[in-house]
Amino acid sequence: MHFLVLLIHFFFVPYALCNTEIINFSTQVATSVDHQFTQSWPTLCLGYSTLLWNATAAESSTLSPDLCPSLALWSPGNLHSCPYELWIVLDLDAVEWQHFDKFTLRLSWPAYYPAAISLSIFEPFAEHPPSAKSHHMRRKYARIHVAYTGVLTPGDLDGFNPISYHTVPISLTLEPLHLGFLPQSVIPIVWTIAAVIMLAYPAASKLANMLQNLVERARYKDSTTAKMN
């Protein structure tokens, strides 16, 4: 039992060292319009499901839930058009993912970075009716907002570098959900714990029987001694 507890800590304690935002979403095939300006956006897909990024955090008061009016100009090389935002294409149309209708998007960043991060999922949209260039796909878009929540002390202002204070390393991972709730990356952990339990159960049962025999022998010895006295 102690070994099992240690094993669980080994797998899950690292997750406690970071902050995490998770959003689960459903998807289905629908008419999707190709937006040319999204071709330069980072894409998460089968085979490239994790993105590492140094995001720039804004003051909390500057964030807005509204869509950036200059979104068509945004790209990894032109971050100033929509500052403090990161846009991601979620390509869910891989053949191996066709039988999944639920996915999870997990965003993590180190716990010692004072930041609040908002994660949103958007459907492809069009201002005009679908045309011949429209396709049937399951593509979605994700937007990440990063806000700096730290409070600087007078000592921190000496040699203050706003860029270093407002840069937050983030990790973004896209995964299908097995059975509608189980992330793919968790499956090896589940199998490992199940295997440990199955292997440990016979040994634990044998040990329990040995202890039971020792207890019964001790009781018999005590009762025999009491009768002799």
C-alpha cells in the first residue's frame, strides 16, 4: 500500500508544481471556412500536440473578452496587432482521431509565475454564406489571454526589467478524451497503477495470511499458558 501511495505521488506531484487551465470540448463535422490569415498561426494536431511558448502578460485591467479587431493581422511574427494574446489552430481531422468526439486542451505554467491565464475555444466563423471554398472539417481555434498578477515591492524595482517580469513560459497540450473523460496521456498511468495493484495483491494476501497465522498461534499460546496456571 505504501508503495502504491509513493507511485501515485511520483506521477502526480509534478502537476502540483504548476498552475493548469483545462477546457474540455466536443466537436463534430461542420462547414468550415478557410481563413487565409490563420495559415501562419501555430497548429496543434496529431503528431504535434504540444506547444511551448513564452507568452507576454499584460496588466489585468487591459484584458478584454472581446475578439481582437486586428485578428486578421495577428501572427507569431506580428504579436503587436493583438498584444498579450496567443491564437492556436486545433486541427482535429486526423484519421486516427476520427472516432473521438471529445477533446481536452490543457495549459500549464510554473506556479511561481504570478499570472492569470484565460483559455477559450472558438468555432470557425464566416461573415458571408459558405462558398465553394468551404470544407467540412472539425477545426477549432483557441485563444490564450495572459495577465500579470504579481505585486512588486520597492526592492524589486531596482534593475526592474518589465519584459522578464511579464514573460510567462506556457505549455499547451491537445489530447483526445477516451470514453469521453480520460485524457490519452493519463492512460499509461492508469495501466501502471492497475498493474501494480494486480502484482501486489497476491503478495499482500500471502502476507496477510502469514500475519493471521502468527496472531492465531500467539492467541493459542496465551490460552494454553493461562490454563496451565
